[in-house]
Amino acid sequence: MNPKDYEDYQKNNVKASKSQLKEYIQIYADMAKKLKSEDALELEAVKNNIKNTYPTEIYFTLVDEAEKPVKLTLTEKSKEYIIPIFTDIREYAVGSAKISKLFLDKLEMKVLTPEDISSIAEEDECFQGFVINPHSQNFNMNRDGDF
């Protein structure tokens, strides 16, 4: 979500749900389905739009009582994990309700910037990346913001 839209949401309690990244991810998914290949040359412009837009928006995640992000482990025995992030308030509402059922802790929303995500990557070698809108778009990016 654009930081200005989030400010408007906080100030006016408007149900904000604007995210350029969300729109680019949807375009990417629709094109990849039609082209039947994620390596198709036609997707390069959309990939660039995703990479360029990712650093300009803020995201929402779930944190536990210790203010630590919810971790989704990659395998049962692995310490490697990803975190779920949401592009807007609507995605957060739907996704957080589903994820909260999996955890016994009291979970709350936290706003994350791409810089915050970079800090997590620097501090924790087990952090492998994040999944954007896991219950709708389910788009994965690695710890460096690449996919």
C-alpha cells in the first residue's frame, strides 16, 4: 500500500485497499497462465514493474506478543522460514483471519517497510523471504526482494 493511502486510512478510517504491487502481481499471474511459462520474454516488463514497485510501498504482517513476525517454516524439520505480508487492509483482514487460526498466540498487525524486511534478512540467516497475500495471490519473493 502506498504510505499516503495508509495515512489517509489511519486519519479517516477509510477502507483503503490500493496497492500497485498487488495489481502488477495479478497482471503477472494472468499473463503467466496464458503464456504457460514464467520465463516468457513478455513477462520481463511486468517483473521489472514488480521489482521497482516493491520498495515504494508499505506492507502489513502479523506479529506475536513478543513483536516477532509470524514465521511459516519451509519444512517440518527446518529452521528456515518465510513471513506472510499483505499489500493492503482488505488482504490483511482476509489473510490474517486464516493465519490466526493456525497459531495459539494473540496476533496483531504490524506495518513493515522494505527496509524492515531487509533488516530481518540481515539479522536472521534462517529468514528466506516472504509470501505476498498468501491466501489470494500467494506470490513469493526471496530475502532480497527478488523472485
